[in-house]
Amino acid sequence: PDLTGHEKFGLGNVQYNISGIHVTAVELPSASISLLPQSGIKLVIGNASLTINMNWNIRTWMFKDSGRGTVHISKVFVTAIFSTPLDNRGPTSISLTSCRTTSGDIDIKLNGKS
């Protein structure tokens, strides 16, 4: 979904809109899944990266600008634990028990009229 909002900075408000958000690349060079005895599944993703393209516009009382942008997030590490029921009754279900995510680098490039 689009992101729209406003923030107050020093001399006034800044209105922004980010739209047309598209994930253009995902890299998972290191991923593993392991079974946890009596409890569920552990997913570990290491050194992943993600690239997102978007449109943006910004407006203040002094100026307005718009353009395209690219966000590249790298050195992403995720550890997630999923629990599964211990009985065999009914359909299988999985629920997220815990999740920890860290990212190392974020590179943002904005191309606009100004």
C-alpha cells in the first residue's frame, strides 16, 4: 500500500506520499530450516538483501518535488520460530512464536526535479 503522511520539522510541516512500491529483487544466499523437537520449526536467513522501487513526492510551505526512488537493504538476518500442534487432529496449522530481524545497510537513492 501507499504511504502518506506529514511530519513537523523546525519551520513547518512536510507532507509526503510514497506510491507504486514494488519489490524488484530479493536475495537469500544463506537460508536454513530445522525441526525443533516437540515444538516446531526454526527458519534462519542470513545476509539477505532486498531492493524496492517507488514513486515519491514531498511538499512544504517553501517547495515541492517528486520523482522515483530506489531503496536497497542489505545484510539482513532473520530468525523465526514457528510452532505446530502436537496432535494429528484437524488440519495442520502453523503459528509464528518469535521473530528477530536485523539489517546492516540501507541505501536510499531519490531522483527528482530538484
